[in-house]
Amino acid sequence: MLSRHVVCALVVSVLLVIAGHLTMTVGSDLSVAIGRDGQSDLVIFGVYLPHAVRVLAAYLFSWWALAYQIPAMIWHFLVVGTYPLNTASLFLVLAFSMSAPLVFSMLKYMGFDIHGMNRLRANWRPLLLVGFLASLMNAVVLFTVMGSRMAADDHMLLMLTMIAGDVAGLIVGMLMLVFLFRIYERIIMLRSR
């Protein structure tokens, strides 16, 4: 049983690291730097792929997704240096990682159990709802923690930019998965001939 969790943690963490690097390299042209006095405390990306990994991991693994993301968090803190190593950024990363499982749990509590649906014939629209709500939760937490470091008149625009980037990343991630599944189906069909 432990080996399954180790494999899941490796897969989710590797996907988070890859998505993070893709976002930083490819998506840097679509980013907005936030900070005062010319110092950038935060960067909001136009297409944020790690949000897709977090939402899909929460869909597949529920609260275990939080534990599976820990190696990627350690990687980003210690190796890449994406986030400064302080209490606020640690809190933000943990809050962001918890948002999707929390939204799934809240929706289940309200009677809308997305996990109870057939996972092999998934309806992707509820995942977009979860991704939007998780991104909204992330934006509220971010601007509550980092709000004093930003100009007050920019908060709403930056929140909307962050939510749009997260949802765009989720859509791109899901389209990439559909594309990969179609290629996989074609390979399987070619092998069966």
C-alpha cells in the first residue's frame, strides 16, 4: 500500500515541477509582476498549468493529493527557489495545495459529489467549476496574506487575472490530457490490428 502512495507522490510532484517550469518558461510573456517600489513579490501568470495538476490530483486522490504535492513543494523551495523560504510563502503554498481538495469536500457536503461520478467517463465541466472555485479561494487567501505589499487599487484586477490564469491553465491541462488520451487510444488500436 505504501508503494502506491510513493508512486503517486512521485507522479504528482514530477507533473507539478514540469508544469511549473513550462509556465515559467513559456508563460513568462503572459505574466504580471506584483510588488511595490519596483520589487516583485509575486508573479501572476496568464496560463498557470500547476493549477491543473492540483485540481486533477485532488479529483483523482482526494485529500491524499496534498501529501503527494509535498516533494514538489520542497523542490520549489530548496532547489528552484521559486518561492522565498518564509512563513508567508509556506502558508500560501500549503493553502493553494489544500484549496482543490477543500472545494471537492465542500461540494460533496452540499450534495454535489463529483467523486461519486464514474471516473472512466468523467464529465469535465464539474472540474472546471472546482478549478474556478479553488482559484477564487487561492486569490482570496493570496490577497489577504500579501495585500499590504500591493497597491490597493490593483487588487480586483489582479484577482481576476489570477483566476483567469488558473482557469486557463486548467483548460489547457485538460486539453493536453484529452490529446494524450486520443494518441494513447490510437496506439492501442494500431497494436490490436
